Amino acid sequence: MTLKDRTSASFGFEWAKFSDIFAEYEGNFLSYISPIDKSFFKDKVVLDAGCGAGRHAYFAAKFGAKEVVGIDASDRALEAAFENTKDLGVFVWMYDIYELPEDWNGTFDFVVTIGVLHHLPDPQLGFQKLIPLLKGGGTISIWVYGKKDNKLAMYLYEPLRKITTRIPHKILYYMALIPATIMQMANWLRLPIFSYYARFPFKTKWNDSFDVFSAPSARYYTLEEIRAWFEQAGLKDIIVSYRMLDGKAKGIKGMGVK
């Protein structure tokens, strides 16, 4: 099985199990794409690339987008996305980010991809494949893992991942309850570790614990590396910055205009 197939299978299982959309995810979505806010979406045609269970497509539609399309390489993820967004008229399609329809070129006012590119075999190529889909003047917004303030992930989670990715998903699903419970207890005791998760329900902690140990591949970036992606794509009005929460960097967000 290729890395692409393993990644699709991993996230397909994940989004089938963790398809909930909690109210807390609205602010979470906006923190990934700021300085873009709710008002930006009105009458926009939006693509959520790697939509998973549809949580970001859901809020894009709620914010007044004219049309929202979600794509994912996993049929199980798309089943969850369809159920979550069917009342909002979101369209969900099964597509590989590397093999998008040519007749979609120049279609979208806004392309967003959150937590997706860093799991791909070639993340920058995945980014480049999205640029032609933008209309002239359209905006792309991404979020990827960053190296800053992420030593725990880079030097503990990554070595563990070499073992945990070999564990069947059905077993790892229950094993993920252990770190999720540790996070929950740390939040109850108001310890500074895992303080970011105090704002989320227990199932989010469980979801993220599974995600960390199940995804076959992940890469971590610097601001300079992500800025280079945008510059090489010929985008303008580029903003690349850390997503700051509780005084720490939580990955890198980037946006640019075609």
C-alpha cells in the first residue's frame, strides 16, 4: 500500500469515528484563517481541500458562502462530510488533491486547506495543484505543522508514530483514550501542559490523540519555507505567520491572493 493509500485509509477511519461538529470548532476555524473573518465568506464560491468530516465546509456555508465544495480522497470521510453538511447545500466530491478536474480551474473565490498538506507525499506539490483553481483575485489559505514550539511532536510523537502506525486502527482508536484522558486530567487540574485543549470537549482530545499516532506521515515547517511556497506560486498580498494560542505557536497559517 502506498503512502497516499495509507494516509487516505487512516483519515477515512478517523473521520468516520470523529465526525462531530462542536460549537467550539467555529472559533477554531476562524483562528486558522485569520485575518479572514466571517464577513469574508458572503457570496463566495469556496473549496475545502481535504475536507475530512466537513467541519470547515460546514462553517463556510454557515457564514454565507454562495457555494461550498468539499473534496477528500476518502469515501468514509466524505460520507461523514455529507451527513454534516447536507442541510447547508454543500457539495462533496471524492478527488485526490494531485488530480483535480481541469474544468475547475478559475472557479473558486477561496480555497482553504487546513491540516492536510503536511500529511501528503509531496506537500508543496499539493499546494501548487490548488493555485489554478482560484479565480483572478481569489484567495488561498492554508495551515500546516510548524517547527516552532513543537518539540514534543517532533522528538516524541514522530518516533512513536513509527510504531503506532503499524497498529490496526480499531485497536489504536481505543489506545488513544489513554493520552486523551491524560489531557483531560491535566485540564481538570489546570496544569499548563495541554492547556490549549481546556476549551474543547473530551472527544476532541480523543480525536487529536488518534490523529497524532495514526497518520502515516507528517512534516514540520518554518515561516520562511511556507512563505517561499507562496512566493514561488506568484501570489500577492502574502501573509505567513504563526497561529498563536496561549502564547505558543500552534502551526503556521499562510494566505495569498492570485
